Amino acid sequence: MAATTSAYDPGPPPGPVPAAPRAALLVLADGRFPAGGHAHSGGVEEAVAARRVVDGATLEAFCRGRLHTAGLVAAALAAAAALGTDPVALDRAADARTPSPALRATARRLGRQLLRTARATWPHPELDALASAFPRGAHQPVVLGAVVRAAGLDGADAAHCAAYESVSGPASAAVRLLGLDPCDATRVLAAVAPAVDRTGAEAVRAALRVPESGTGALPAASAPLLEIGAEAHAGWPVRLFAS
């Protein structure tokens, strides 16, 4: 991969990061982790308003579509960051894969909040350097990968966390938006779990190609309806979720 100029400077290697307890991944994936995700619906609020999501079955279809597009891209970016790829290069790759200005702004807000929380939870020089390089926030999947790395976890952990987030956020939001039985939302998450595993594995395979092939090796799956919906949602005068 050709060398790139970057404002990101993590400083000298801090030495080996002690292996984190596996529960660190559960902390990151927990919806109660204060990283701002509870305020975002992952596009399902607009889909509910457009009547594309009306019940458990259509919610499952929405989650599967989101997982295989935006979820795959996020998982690969997070895995690459966890494996040590330059986050500045990854942030540019994330921008290129996010045509919607509303979604780019959302990703950076979420990244900023995640980094703020993570620096208090798992202090690490690489997180400090990331905050310095991106004072307004890097894309959330890039930050997630850096946080996973700082917590002593690996690329597969980052990929699975990002893939799971891509469906758990919409499922949780749908409970509030539709008055859906929480058991139905949980059933949706259980039904898509095998696909989450496959998506995470695919994302890791792509991330492992980055050192040799550059960030172009990462998936660029598009979700035009999510992008269009995000722009429409951003213009609503009243909404329950920020995105």
C-alpha cells in the first residue's frame, strides 16, 4: 500500500496491550454504553413513516438489508482500524462510502461521543492521538475499531460489534416507533444472528487485505434507499430520533 501523509500520530508504540476480558466486547455492544447510539434509529424511523417497516417481519427484512450494506461496510472499517490501519486513511474511505451528508454528519457525531466515552473507559495513547487528529469526530466505525484495539480485543471483535450494532439499533428503535412487543424485536435479532456472524467474517477477510491492497479492498456496498431516507429524515421539523 502506498504511503500516505497523515495528521494522525499515535507516538511511540506503548507496548503490548494486555488481553482484555471477553466481557469488554459485551460492554461495547451493550445498548446502555453511553456512546449516543440510543438517540439514533439507523434509518428505521424514516422507514416506519414510509410504511416500509410495519411489523416484525418487515423489521427483519429491513435489518437484513442494512446488515448486508451499511453493516458490512462499517464492520470492515472497524476491523481494519482494530488491526492497526491508519485511521485517517480509513476515515477517507468511510467518507467515500457514505454519499449522504446527513449520514456522514451522524457518523462523526457518534464517533466523537464514542471516543469521549472510550478515553475515560480504556485510556490509551492511540485514542488520544485519534481525538487530536479528528477534533470534530472521525466516522464511528473507525473509532469503534480503534477502541476495540485499545481495549485489547481484535479485528474479529470489532467486525462483529459493528455488524451487531447495525441491526440492534433499528430493532430497539422499532419497539418505540411501532409499539412493537420487545419479544418480537428480540426474535428479529436472533433470526439475523447467523447473518451477523457471516458478515463479521466477511468484513475481517476484507480488512486483512488492506495492508497489501489498500483501503480499496474494503467493501463499498451501497444502500441508496437508506441514503435517500436519511436526507429526508434530516429535514423533518419533528422527529423522535436524531437519525
